[in-house]
Amino acid sequence: MCGIVGYTGKKQCRDILVNSLRKLEYRGYDSAGIAVMEDGHIKTVKAKGKINDGLIVKLSESGELNAVTGIGHTRWATHGEPSDINSHPIGNSRVSIVHNGIIENYRKLKNFLIGKGYKFESETDTEAAAKLIDYYYNGDPVDAISKAVTDIEGAYSLGIIFRDFPDMIYAVRKDSPLIVGIGDGEMYIASDMTALLEYTKKYYLLDTGEIASISAKGAVICDLHGNKINKEVQTATWDVSEAEKGGFEHFMLKEIHEQPAAVRKTISPRIKDGLPCFDECGLTDEMIRGYKHIYIIACGSAMHAGLIGKYIIESLARTPVIVDIASEFRYRNPLLTADDLVVIVSQSGETADTKAALELANEVGADTLALVNVVGSSIAREAKMVMYTYAGPEISVASTKAYMVQSAFMYLLAFRVALARGRITEEECRELVAKLETMPDLIAECLSDLDPYRRSASRLVGADSLLYIGRGLDYALSMEGSLKLKEISYIHSESYAAGELKHGTISLIDDGMPVIAVATQRDLLAKTISNMREVKTRGAYVIAVCPKGVSIDSESADDIIEIPSADDMFMPLVAVVPLQLVAYYASVLRGNDVDKPRNLAKSVTVE
């Protein structure tokens, strides 16, 4: 959710903090602010709104800052509406903090502190943490932080400065991500590496319950009892250019175009002798044969990738697959045993609900396999096995390439499970893998002409509501298409299994209502076309997405988006591209901020 940055060194820190915050604005853009050490005092500048609309204006009004140490924050509001007073940093003349996460017992802490004479100004849970640290402060920052976080319940990461230690930054985390960047005579903190790629690729990854005392010379890291911890220096593999737009109007459009390369990077290292290979994570055929069920647990687009996996695994391997929304999984007392495999899917590796589901699976004793994009993330470290997607940084809040590579991975997993269980031969498996390896070229072909997607999107701009329909894999895909459209265009849309229309949903159809029909499964095509005619007869404007060579007449669709043809099983990897681009252009045509849709943020680290 929120983004945290910090800098201490020899350079003026204002521009470094602001520039780093810009890289993290996808984590929240309700407000932004910085607090710096200037002439022995903490000076805070913060404002409601996106960085350019609020903070930059306030900074220009406040004049020059003479400071080489400071912290910054970009906010996704959880407690207290977006406002100047609820913006971070939050504190007083002695201590100032920035916070990502939720303080679950903030009301109890607030009442305690009010009883000690503290007055509260904001509606945030963060203010309770700031004042608690101040309450415990007796000249030793680490002692104060240690005592405070012992009292705090919830998931959080904190960046802290103290007036009495003007050249120091302190950091602590519990569950919410935080790293310490290592420069040459300068040090940083950040919620993730994208904020720091311009300055350094080396960093320490803080673990839960660790406190970092950071000066320009380096960082001393200890546990809550003051015991020093030696941390391994990590090196980011991403290049700074991967976190820039690279000439594209929006990150989302850039990331859509990066999908062919991302799929190659994800699948190629996992193919040996033409077969899927999971040696890197230790998943063996013997283990696969022993699992009674496979669970795929995720949120949002990652969950939709899991649905693709369910269809493919069950079809090829005849193995039961349960796909669950992470936020529901842990609360429904799932029928999970030590004989099951739980695949945990998360782009950031920090998704709070998904992480909680992982913890439950580990408690039961099930084997857990994490599929994540961020090396060293919490989910990656806590799962028994881990496979990394190689998508590179995904900056746009709306997931595209992360979904694509997660889906591609599901094919490799399905092929290996089917092979291990004797449902397909090695020759058949190699044939399937070879077809998967052609998918990047077909995805790229979808990107060669964008005009059809703009045209179709133009028909959606004035719509109040629309439907996505499909059958089988097309239904799973329609769910992702609908999510993409509503999260960035703000047009209400729902996805339905096409065969369910007659069971109630068709009553929503009226004149001109758009219906996007995904029709790529040839064995289901006749039934899908029948459903398209049903809605068109009732006045719907039908946009069909189908492979080249499939014949759909004007009685069934008003507009047809043709895409490269592949075997039905692989069509989701191709057909998702037009759905992504239709959503993108609908958002652009409506004048929305595509990369920063309202009320949303990347990396959901709170429940």
C-alpha cells in the first residue's frame, strides 16, 4: 500500500526523497510528504493529493530546504480521509515517522496516550505509533522503538527520525516490506527497490522484528532485544530503465508490450530437454504423485491466473484443483491436509491476505509453493518452495504482465503434473511445451496493430455498465477482462459464464448495452455464438474476441476483434491482450489516470 523512502548522506535530500516517492506513487497517491532534519529541527512539508498536485506546490511555497537527512511517504488512506492533516510524516518536534500498514490496536494505544497527556490531531492510526515512540523515548532511539513495537499489534513498517540524532534514520518492520539501500557514503530506506534503482542496486532486506540504525556510513541492524544481526547484501537484478516509461504514454501500455519478453524469461529457464523442470524449487515427480489436491490461492488478477491453471491442470492431469480467494480461504476452515500442495501466487510477494493463507497452509503441514515476482519477499521466504517469475518491475496498478507470466507458469505446472501422474507421455509433454514456447510470438502479433482495440474501446466510453461472457477457459479469461476494465475505466462490468445468462443475468440487457464475448474455444463455439445471439436480439452491442478463421456473422456480433489462432488450450495467453488493451483505451478515452486508478494501490499489504 503506502510507500516509504528515506535518505541520509552528503547530498541535499529534498529532490532525492521526492524523486524516490514518484517511483512509489503506485503504492498510494492520496497524499505525500517529507520530513527533513534542518538546522537541528524537524521540518515537515506534506499535502493531500498526488505528488505533483500537492507536495510539489507546498515545497515551492516553503522555499529551499537545507537538509541531508529525511524521510518521505506517499499514502493510500486506511484510517482517516485523505487530507493534509492525515498525511505523513506524522510526529512532533522530537520524532517523526512514516508508516506503511495498519496499527490494529491504535484505539487502545491512543486512549493510553491521551491518559498520559498526549493530544491527537489526525484521524490516523499512525499518530498513535508516533506518540508511543515519543512516550518511550529517553535518549535512546532503538530502545524507544523496541518498546513501542512490542506494544503495537498489526502489520507495519516504519521509517523514523529523531531531532536529537540529525544524521540518522531508523527503520523497523513487521510483515510490511522495507529495505535498506546501500550507497557510496549515503544510505536509503524504501518500501521496494523501484524507488532506489536510480541510486543503487545494493540493499539489505529487513525481516520482521528487526530495527535498523542508519547513518551515511552504513547500517547497524539488531533484533528487538538489541542483539546485532549480520545481514547479507542483496543485489537487484532490475535495470533502472525497467522502472521508466521508455517512451510509452503510460506504464500500463509499456508493460502490455513487455509481455512477450516476460513470458520468455519466465518459461525458458524452466524448460530442460523440452520438458518442464522444477529442480530449482525442489518439486519432484514423486511429490507430485503424492498430492491429493492442489490448491491455488491468490487475490485479484493472480487468482484469475489460478483459474486458468485449474482448467489446464484438471483437463490434462485429472487432478482436483481448488482455486480460492486468499481473503476468504483462511476464514472458511478449508479442508486442507498435509497431503496437499498449496500454490501461493502474488506479484509482490507481500500481499497480506495471501501471506496469511500461506501461514495457514504451513501450519497444517501442506507443501507450499510460492510463485512471486520479487526476490526475497515475505511470501518467497516463508514458503517451502519458491519459483520466481521474471516479469521485472510492474509499476501500473492494473496488473498485465504479472498476470501473463503467472498464467504461463500454470501451463508448465500443468504439463509436469500430467507427466508425473502418467496422464501424458514425454513425447506429448514435449509437444505441449513446444507450443507454449511459440506463445510470445503470438502475443507480439496481437500488439502489431492497436487500432481494433481503440475502435472497440470507443464504443464503451459512454456505457454505464456492460457484461463479459464466455465458456470454459473463456469464462476464466472474461473475469480478468472485466476486472481490468472496471478498475481503470470505472465502468461497471461483470463477467458471467455465458450459459448462465438465461438464469437471471439476461434481464440486464437493454438497447445498446455492450457485451464483450470471448469466443476462442472451438469446441464450445456454437453454444457461445448462441448466447451472443440471445443478447444481441435483446438490443446488446456485441463485441466478439475470436481467433482468425472463426466465422461469426453479423447476427451474432456487431464488432469482431480477430486474434492469432492457437490450440484452444493456449488461447487465454493470446486473448487476454485485446482485453487488456480495450480496457486501457477505454480508460484513456475517458480521461482517467490509467496507471493510478482511484482508490487503488499496488501491493496490498493490509487486509
